[in-house]
Amino acid sequence: MKCPFCNFQELIKTNEVIFTSKNFYCIKDIKPISRGHILIIPYKHIREINALSSLLFNDLLLTIKKASSHLKKKYKQTPLIFINNKNDQSVNHLHIHLIPKRFGILGIDKALREIS
Ligand SMILES: [Zn+2]
């Protein structure tokens, strides 16, 4: 089966892409936990964060910072940021979740229950 996240050109055509950086793009999650739930995705088919080069990792952090600032400005909330275990990913292509919603202390378990 073709990887949907490798299909960047198709996503661009359907206006699903919110913004892009040199090595990553950002889309709305198709099953959002809250308004503004987005994903940051590398153009390259990379399975997990440990497979990123230092260059890509640095660019990822800058892209997360950019997306986080965007969400904070738009939704007045600093986002929760997480990456699922590679065996728990719905799409086997690295993607980082940013959710501009408060979950409270140790609220990540609640967020993960809502996403699965
Ligand atoms: Zn892929």
C-alpha cells in the first residue's frame, strides 16, 4: 500500500498542507483531538525519530517551534507535542502531533486514549 504521507504532492493539491519548511510539512490531523491538532511530517519516508540525521533533527526542532508559535497565537494555547511509538503509529511514517489543548499534569495518557 502506498504511504499517504509520502504523497505530499497530492496533499498540496487538496489544500491540506498548512505550511512547509525545507524538510517537513504540516497538515491538520484527520481525527483531531481538538481544534488545531496538527501533524509535522518529513517529506522523506522516515519511520522513527532515531533515523533522522542531525541536520533533519535540527530542522524538525525549528519546524516544531514555528508550528507551536502559530498554534499558540491562533488558539491561545501552548500545544502538547508528542510522537507515538513507531509500532503504534496509524501511518508508518514519522509524524509529530501538536495539540493546542491543556491536559493537565500527567494528562498525556488522556490525550493518547483520545487519539487511539
Ligand atoms: Zn511515507
